[in-house]
Amino acid sequence: MKRMSDMNDDWITVFPADYNNSYHLILKRGTAHFAYYYFKVDKLDQRVIFYDDVERSGISIKTQITRTFMRALVKAIDWHPVGNSIIIEIYPVERAATKATRLSCDI
């Protein structure tokens, strides 16, 4: 599923991965840069879990998370969270780092 931004040439594409509630995300920023991310959705806990691979994508997902981005992502996966807040967890893909970044996002 593709969502376009009205402001510029940015868009996201989300499609299901192999497991339940896991997805692939392709993010386009500007005219030439594409980034790939893998994420899971825990609908019961209202949580989105990203796996950040900066070496592969070139852009950290941490720098992309805004209210507008999360609203587009929630629409793209056809999810209707209860209330107006979700938890976002970001885990680095590197094996040496196991500490997650945890954010709260009002959508």
C-alpha cells in the first residue's frame, strides 16, 4: 500500500512480512533516497516495534518518526488504535547493542 505526501516527493510503502502483524516498510525521502525497515505491531499493547538497520537503510528510523509519519503508517496498515497514543520501540539490528529506544507518540 502506498501513501503519498502532499508536501513533497516523500512516500511510504508498507506490505506484510511472513509473520502475523509484521511488515516491511519502504520509505522514500526526496528524489533519490530509499530506506527499508522491518517492523512489528503489537495491537494489544498498542506498540510498534522497529528494527533499525542504519547500514542497510542509510537513515535511522529514529529521525523519521513524527506525528505525520506515524499517522500515515497507521493508515497504511489499516490499524485503528484505541485512544490517541501508541508506544514506539526501536531496536538496533547490530548484535552488540541490545538497548531499545522507547517513545510515545500521539496520533
